[in-house]
Amino acid sequence: MLLKELSPKIESALNNQVEMEAASSQYYLAMASWAEVEGYNGIAQFLYRHSDEERVHMLKLIKFINERGGHGLVPALKQPTVKFKNINAVFEQVFSHELLVSKEINNLVDMALAEKDYATQTFLQWYVTEQIEEERMARHILDKLKLIGEDKGGLYIFDRDLATLNTADQH
Ligand code: FEO
């Protein structure tokens, strides 16, 4: 057992974030699978990559908690939404979910500062930067979908482009 450097409050809040990142990975995995079944292969590839990245976000948190003498806890997860009305509904959900994640990260930063836990605060900066990218990307995709509207040809090209669009971590 390592000397514990995390307060119980910060450890518990970080573990809540572990759960949120794990749930994000599941959400995007469910979206990817739905998109693949519906024939949107490019969108599916993009969402599979996104799901993998959320798992990396979760792992980074678990390792940080453990390195500081805490215990990163693997959470139980509920089944996410597995069916969607259309592609717009998928990306609207991505965007609103990422806004929620950003809010939680900001709350964590506030908490770390209030407790003068500067190591945690510094660690969280990576997530703050990551969330700027994730929100930017989701907004960019929603703008494109708005332009496409009901144009099937546009959606075909959009699907093709998303196969190679970098997810936030790859920028
Ligand atoms: Fe790891 Fe998309 O938040």
C-alpha cells in the first residue's frame, strides 16, 4: 500500500470521473455499432475510434489515482442507448454529452484547487484541453449535418469523410 496522497473526497470525485469516461466509451461504442448496422461505415469507424479514446481517458484516471496511493475503481455500467432516430440524433447526443463531461472536469478542477491539491489540478489540465477539442469537433460535425439537411448525396460524402476525420486526441 502506497502512502495516500489523495484526500478521500478527491479520490471519490476522480473515481466518479472514471465512471463517466467508461460510460462515454460505452455510449460511443453503442453509437458505432448502430451506425455500422445502418450502413454508415465511415461514421461507425469514427465512433469506434472515439470509444477507444474514452477508454484511454478512463485508464489515465485509474493510473493517476493508483499512483497517488488511491484505488481506481472499475465501475458497473448501465446499458447505453443502442438505437437512434438518425445520424443527427447521434451527434446531438455526442455534443450534449461532451458538454456534461466538460462541466464535470471543471468541477473537479475547482475541487482540486479548493483542496490545494496542485498535482491533481495539473493532471486535470490535460482533460481541460481535451474537452475544448471534443466540444469543437462535435460542434463542427453538427454544423456540417445542418448544411447537409436532407441531401442524401451530402450524407454519403459526410460518411466517407468521417472514416478519416481525426478524433480529438489525434489533433
Ligand atoms: Fe473523455 Fe469525451 O470525454
